[in-house]
Amino acid sequence: MSLRLRLTLVVVALMALTVSLLAWREINGTRRSVHEEIEAASRVAVQVLRVVNQLPFDEARIMVQGLGRVRANEITLFDAQGSVAYVSPPSPYKPGRQAPDWFAGLVTPRTAVQDIALPGGRLSVRPDPSRAVLDGWDEFVQLMLHVAAGLVVVGGFTALTLVRTLAPLARIEAALRSLQRGQYDTRLPALPGREAALMSQAFNDMAQSIQDNLHARDEARAAQASLAQSRELTQVILQRVEAERARIARDLHDELGQQLTALRTVAQVLSQDPALMRDKAELVGLLKRVSDDMAASLQGMLPRLRPLALDRLGLQDALSDLLLDWRQVAPTLDITLHVAPLPDGLGDTLATAAYRIVQEAVTNAIKHAQARRITVTLTSTDHALELTVQDDGIGLPAAWQRPGHHGLLGIRERVQALGGTLALSAAQPAAPHPGLRLSAALPWSQPPVSGT
């Protein structure tokens, strides 16, 4: 049972009790009035008619006929044989009307017929409360009409008040159901009424607390996931560093070590047998070949440690060399570089990060995304260096943030370490191969210097 129905039943019960009390009060008052009227009328009639009890029958009849009706009494004159000689006329007050039997039964007192003996006959006086009862009925009807009109007004006002008072409860219920469906950003406005306002404020505080707790939980989960990814990435980086160190050590031992041994051997032979100096051309050729091999070995190892073009030529030329190397490795690959004029003094950290991001993104596009066309774009704004790498490959893996996708995670870590932003999206969402658009904004560590 709803609260509105329960309150309505309470109001109806109170109204019914009020009507019952008013009806009982009116009926009880009417009963007393009728009793007093009948008692007084009977007393007057008897006192008047006792005057005729000494008169002869005919004179008594003439006198009674002259009296007519004495208040609320019916007078009947009987002769010596018991025949009716005279009956008083009916009351002319509200003729033809009678109160309902149920009402008359409630308010009519018990009455007794009084007989007055006469010489040659008798008078019978019977109280007639019908007119007094009818007056009481008319007053009762008027009262009930007024009460009914009052109840209609009170009922309408009560119903309107209940609707307006309980209207905030419907909004609170709807808000609670929204909260139950997971819409934790649901809020209630300031509802009218002190209690409703307190309830809306309590609801808003509760919803805000839930939302804050969920937000904190999501942040904790994200931080935990990020920490796990960072730990995994750190482990991978350490493994790669150690692997690179081992490879460089092997290269130094296998290539440069052998070449240095060859040079040491040539020098020792020359020192022991000066006669060999006569064939200078052969010795010079040998030394040149060994030196060229050493230079080639160093040339292959140094770029793995640091792109030297960054120091000598700058970011744009270093990227051009990088993409040129890829074109030589994959001649069918279409790689395009667009570089807008960049300010002078990018800084080693920013330039290195941009180079490594492009290097990793292009490597991923070629090796994992099966791209055939790659476009690299660099621009600068007042706030950041912006770079975009777009390809037509198979797109971003659905679970790229899970363990194993170290390339993209490494790019994200580089961008976040510089306080930048990274965005990954499909280059062509409707195409069979949606491709990938990687956009990174790397903020300037200090205001850039204008230049080309």
C-alpha cells in the first residue's frame, strides 16, 4: 500500500469520524427538543381540556371544536357508546411531509395517550411529534449539506496538499532507481519543503560519496595497472639493455678484437723483420683493409647506442636518415616525412624522445601492423612539439595495454615522462585495414627560440 493511499485512508477515516460525531450531536439534540416539545404540548393540552370535564357532553363537544388543534396533540372526543364524535384537524405546518421512518425512530420519545372523562363521554389526547421530528429532519439535512460541502472543500485541499507534499518522494524514488542502475552522477535539485530538502541533500551527499569512492577505486586500479606495466616495461628494458650490452661485447670481441690482433701481429712482424718494409704497397693495403673493417664495425655499433645524426644534423635530418634506412630495407614501402619549420634549440632530451618515438612507431607499423604506407609529420606550436605517425596497417590491437605490447607502452612512458599527451586512434575507421594514427604532444621544457 502506497504512502499516498495510506494517508488518504487516514484523512477519510478522520472525516467519517467527524461526520459521525456531528450527526450524533444533531440527532441527540433533536431527540431532546422533540421530547421537550411533546412534554410541554401534552401538559398544556391536558390543563386546557381539564376545564371541560364538568361540562355536559354537547357543550364539551362545542368547546373542543372551538379549540381545534392544541399544539402537537391529536384530540379525539368519544361519546358514551365509544363512537368518535370529534377529531382535531391535522396540523397546517409543513403539510404533506414526513421525516424518514429511521430518523423518526431515532428521535421520537415514547408517548402515552391520556384520557379525560366527561359526562356522557371521554376525551383522548395523543401526542403528535411528527412536526417537531420534521423540523429536526430539515435541520439535520441542512447540516449534512453544509458538512458535505465542507468535506468536499477539505478533501480537495487535502488531496492537493498530499500531491504537492508527496511529489518530491517520486523524484527521490526515481533518483534512487537511477543510482541502482549505476548512474552515479544523478543529483537532485533543492526540493520544496524542509524535510524534502534535507532528503535531497542527504541523497546528493550519498551519491557524491559513492561516486568519489568509485573514482578513487578506479584510480587505484589504474595506478596498480600502470605500476604493473611500468614494472614489466622496466624489466623488459633491463633485459634489452643487458642483451644489447652482451651483443656489443661480442661485437667488440669478435670483430674489433680480431682486427686489433691483426694490427698487433703486423706491427710485431714489422718490428722483427725490417726487410719486409720493402713491400710497402702490400703492407699499406693490409693496414687499410683492417682499418676499414674496424670503421665499419664501429659504424654499425654506434647508431645502436646513439643516433649520431641527431648531434651533427638535428632532428629533421636524423629522421630523414632513419626513414631512408627503412626504405632500403623495404623498397616497396611508401614512407613520407613532413616536417614543418621547427624552432632552434629543441634540446637533446626532447629531440631524442621524438626520434625514438618515431623509430618505435615505424618499427611497429612495419613489423606488426603490416603497413604499406606510413606518413610521419612533425609540427610545432607555442606549447609543444607535435608529431604524428599514421599507417594503413591492421590497426591497434584490442589488448594493446596487456603484457607483451612493449613498443606502445614504451612510447607512452616516454611521452608521460616529459609531461606530454599520447592519443591512439584508427586512421580510417571504415576501411578493412583501419590503420593507426599515433599523435604525441611533447611540451617544451623552455620557451622555443624562433628559427628554421
